[in-house]
Amino acid sequence: MKTGCQWREVSVKEYFEYKVSWQLIYYYFNKWSKDGSSRQVWIALLSGHKGELDLCSAQFDGSHTPSKRGGEQVGYQGRKGCKTTNSLYLSDNKGQLLSVGRPQSGEHNDLYEITSIFEEMISVLEEADITCKGVFLNADPGFDSEEFRLVCDQKDIALNVKPNKRNSKFSTDQYRYFDDELYKRRIKIEHANAWIDAFKELLVRYETKTFTWLGLHWLAFITLFCRKLKV
């Protein structure tokens, strides 16, 4: 995770007294990613340490990751000038990452299938018995849409999205709640994305399957949270 080394270069000799092959380690990583075990470990960790979270507000953002080997949900992204995978991230008010969305092909914008993806992300918190009702959610202008507002309303989440000046669907005199001071807290998810980028395995995507790509994210979330807990 940290060095981004190939699986066959995993330092097994330094960590095991008996002979263990890198294939065995990858077998279990693949198995636990596919059957959802990594996700369940993250949910259990969140559930057991809910008091460490700050949900007076939450932060929401998307990020494109270059993909070097192709695979599932990979597409050309003009701004990056390469093939990417787009993922959405949710963090608390301190920048602790809470959930990651189902990966999408890079040619899609952040609002692609936003309703189903956001509901899946919130379900991670709901399974950890964490409520999002009444939470203020900061999001950048790329999420300024009626569809996203509607799904937030259905979850009783107060969306604080910066108005998109290019969004001409609404008249200029139509009132939209926006708190500029609260929006400044969005810098926390920028910090969170930087912490994720410290894992070189996540900085560039080499995994071709989406379930292993998600498995790496759950492991990163677990690692970062355990560092915070000093477990």
C-alpha cells in the first residue's frame, strides 16, 4: 500500500518466521475484497469508535485516478489527459474519510449515477449505526444539481453546495442556501485526499478489478483511522 510495489515484491521474509508466498497474501486480499470482508471490518471499526468522529459537518468530493493497466471502469479524462477512474469520497469535519463511492469510468463527471452511488456511500454509515440526519454537507460547484439536492433532502442532509455559475437551469433570483464560512471547512477533504495519495498503491491505479480497487481503499481507511486511535 505505502510503496506501491508489485505483489510479487511484497516483503514476506521480514514479517513471517515461516515460508509464506506473495500469492497466498494476494489470494486472501482478493478473497476478502470480493466477499466484502474489508468493507465489513471498516464498518465494525467505525461502529466501535463513533465518538471519535466529528459530524457537525461533512465534506464531499470526487477524484480522478490515472489507470496504467486499464480494466473495469476506466475511461479517458480530458483534463488529466489520460485514462482514469473517478471515485467520490466522504469525510467528517476533521477530514477523517468515512466512505468511498463505487468507481466510475473517467469520462463521466462527478454527478454520474449520483443518486445510487451516494445512497451506497451513506449505507456504510447506516450499517455502522451512524446517522447523517441534520448533517451539513459541503460540496463544490460540480455537485450543484437538483438530483443531488433531492437525494440529500431524502436523507435529511443539509447540502451546502457552492452555486455553479454555468448552471443556467435556475433563474438568478431563485434562493439557494449557501454558507460561505461553513464551505471553508471543505479544505479538510483536500487534506484527506492528500493522505490517501500518500499510499502509492492508490495514487496510480494498477488493479484491473473494481472490487480489489475498493478493497485497497477500505484498507487505507482502516490504516488511517487506526493511526488516529493509536491502536
